[in-house]
Amino acid sequence: MERDFIRKVYGLFREGVAVRYGMIDTLRQQYPVALRCRVLDVSESGFHAWNTRPPCEREQKNARLVIEILVAHQRTRETCSVKRLHSELVNQGVQITAYRVRALRKKLNLRCKQKCKFKVTTDSTHHLPFAPNILKREFAVSAPGKAWVSDTPIVRPSF
């Protein structure tokens, strides 16, 4: 039993105490508390104190800010950078720094959508012949339905 637990938590020995407490709490159903604390080299009383302690003020504020950041990120269609997202939040009255926005976005793994590079789809430098001019600029026709013409205007995209 102890050997199985050591295999699961082997990489946590170099982590901080809070991470080890979190792992002890995660594996609460599978192993007894005394075994988990002994293997991870923490005291049982320390674990119980950590487990019953309310979250600190910064963690509570981060939880509120995470919600604000997610809402703003969705509202801007996931296109805003840290700078623009920060200014968006400040305009709403949220007190937050750009560095904190960056850190929370990184923690949430949020990224802004990148614009794709404009892809040129026509080659106007070719030497192929153009469509022949059948009407030869004679627009007066003898009967209706003899000549049909159309125009393809060049519309510049507004990006």
C-alpha cells in the first residue's frame, strides 16, 4: 500500500508544502491520512490546519478576478491582448494591474485569437489572354436578348 502511494507522489518531494497538502487531500479516499503525511514528510497537524484554514484574501480576490477575466475574454470574442483586456477591465471599474491579468490568463491558459495573414488568391502578373471583346463596344442590339453583359467590380476589402 505504501509502495503504491510512493509511486503516485514520487515527483512531489521537490515541490512546496502546499502542493503536497493538495495531493494528500486529493488522495483522501484511497489512503489513510497518517500514511499520506508520513510518506510526503509533512505533519498531520499541519495538514489539518491547512485543510480547515479559509482561503486568504488574495485567493478570494483572484477567484473573483478570474470570473471577470473570463467574461471579458468572451465578450471581446477572444481577440484581446493583455493590454486591451486590462483596459477593458479598468473601464468596467475592476481594480487590477496588467501583470495580474497576464498571470491569471496564463493560469487559465487563455490566448487571444491571432489574425490570419491575408492570402493573395489572384495572379494579375500572368501573360495569359483576357476574355475576348465580342461586342466591340457596340451596345446597340437589333433585338432583346441578343447580348448579355455584366461587370465584375473590384471591391477592396475593409480589414
